[in-house]
Amino acid sequence: MRVAGFTSTGSKRPDALFGEGYEGPPLRMTASSGCRVRGDDGREYLDFIMALGAVALGYGRVEVNQAVVDAVGRGAVGPLAPEDEELLAGELAEIMPWLERVRFFKTGAEAVAASVRLARAATGRDHALGCGYHGWLDWCSRAAGVPRATRELFTELPFNDVERSVELIRRRGDMLACVVVEPVVEAEPSREWLGALRAETRRIGAVLIYDEIKTALRVAPGGAAERWGGEPDLVVLGKAIANGYPLAAVGGQAGLMDRVRDTWISSTLATEFVALAAARATQRVARVARLPAALRRLGEPLRAGLVRLAERFPGGIAGVGGIPEMCYLRFSDDATSQRVARACARRGLLFKRSAYNFVSLAHDAAAVEGALGILEDVLGEEA
């Protein structure tokens, strides 16, 4: 094996998906189309992992593919800023008017880190509070190799806990540069919690950042701020905005975004044509399909089915997490989750054993019913 740690995407490791010691199949894949992928064993699998949420239209969506082919034909990259960059920024602002300025990146982790950099440049402060998963970079990581001094500048904020969140923000006071939150962390956010974050950060002059890497395009056309409120100063978009092509963005108030002039945030391939063209095509399809509403309609029977399974098999399932657009089973223990994920794979279903599973436009009622049927059979054998 030449790839360190099996694969460059940690959540695609066999032990992450199926548990330690899993030897497949499948271990790797060779192709994807719609809501199905072909494994290295040549077998087709019904997929609800959907590239860890990076695909909302379905794999290989024809309109996105055509835009990509066109971008490759135009040269893919060059020495000047591409026209698609400014056009896409304008199209995003039409959907989210509060994105007065936008900056593009290749990965979500990079984009969230950039939003924190902007907040620190604007406030002259160092400390950050975060709620959810914001990537692997040093500013929010506790992993080996991160300097202790860097770790001490970041503290985790509890999801949907108004009292504790207010306490932490007030304790940091004029040392706090920003509060970064994933609006959905295994459940919907309460408007009270988001309102408290907004009021407290505004009171002390800190920046409120919504990390919408997973929720962008899914929960509402304008994202979490449109659906649940909270008025973030900056919003980070990623994953599904280019339907599987590498693109992320930070956007928000012009005054904050113009702080890019006071610091240095740049990467050579942030402005290649392909992902920008894919994102523009994705926005067009999403608009016509009324994507968030469509995903909710598809996801509601999936989540309802998971709830029924949790009620029927309480010994193996502790509950159901997430929202219809992105949900999963909470297993009673890790061993059960491993056995279920492996048994599902043997039956041709890829269903994540932790947060989250995603519906896409390529799924339909039959796909949802098929997945629930396989899960029911597997859980029945477990009982």
C-alpha cells in the first residue's frame, strides 16, 4: 500500500466506514453515477454517503459534466482571474444577499480557517470558539503536531446550550475574535441559541461565522441563516456547492471581507475554471429543481423510516440523529454499528454508521425504501 493511512480522505478509510480490521469488499471504488457507485469488486452499490455530503444533485449530473468539459476545453487554468469567478460570486449573492463579497478556496477546512483569519484581522484578537467539525487545520485541532499555544486559542462551544454558550463568550470577552458554528450538529439549531450567539458576539465586537460546509444548498436556498436566522457576519460554503468538484467559499459583509487586504489569503488553484464552472451549473440545477425542498421531501421518509427502525430494534439502536436532508442511526455501541455497516455492504448498500447519510436528487422513493428494507433485514438478524 503506497497511500499513507490507506487513503488521503480520512473518513473514507475502511475502518472509519466499516470498523477496524475490515477487509472488504468494497475497499475502493472505480466509478459513480446517480446514487450508485461501482466498487473495486465490480459490484454496484446503492449509496447514501454521497461523497461525505459533497454531492447533492447525484453523481455525474449531466449539466455539471457538460460545464466541466467546456471548462477543460477552455484551458482549465491561466495567469489571470477567470470570468467565472466573478460571475459565480454574483450568482451566490443573488441567493444570499448578505454575501456582499466572496472569496473562493479548494477545501472547506481551508475556507473556515480563512474566515477565522479574517475575523482576527478585523478584531485584532486571537481567541476563537467553535461548535462542530471545522476541518483538520491547526486553529481548531487537538491532534498531535499542533502547538500547545495554538490549541489554547480555541475552545469548543456546546451545541444548542444557550446558558453555557453565553457564559463562554462573556468569559473570553475582548479577547474573542470569533464564534464559528455548524448550524446543524446532529439536530436542528434552536432559534434561541442562534439568537443568543448573535446578541453576545455583537455586544463584545466578535465575528459570528456560520460553517455551512455540510448544509449549503441543502437546508434552504439561503442556507441556515434563511431557515433558522441568526444573522451571521461571515458564511462558509463548501461540499455540495460544486456537486463534487473541489470548491469552497467565504462570504459576508463587505467591510469584513475587505480585510483580505490586511492579511494574505491565496492559493494558486483557487481560480481554476473547472470547479467554478461546475458550481455555476450546480446553482442553475439547484434553482430549477428547488433543491432544498426536493431534498426534504426525499429525506423525510428516510428519517421517518429510521425512527421506526429505532423503535422496533431498541437493543441495537439508541436513536436517530440529524434532519431529513442529512440523518443517521445512533447505534447502541460501536460493535453493532460495525456489524450493521458491513452487513449492509454485503447486501449492496453503503450507509454510514455515524453522522451523516445524505439524500440527493438522484435518489427516489424506491432507493429510500430499498435502503430501509436492507437495514430492517440486517437489524432483524442482529436482534
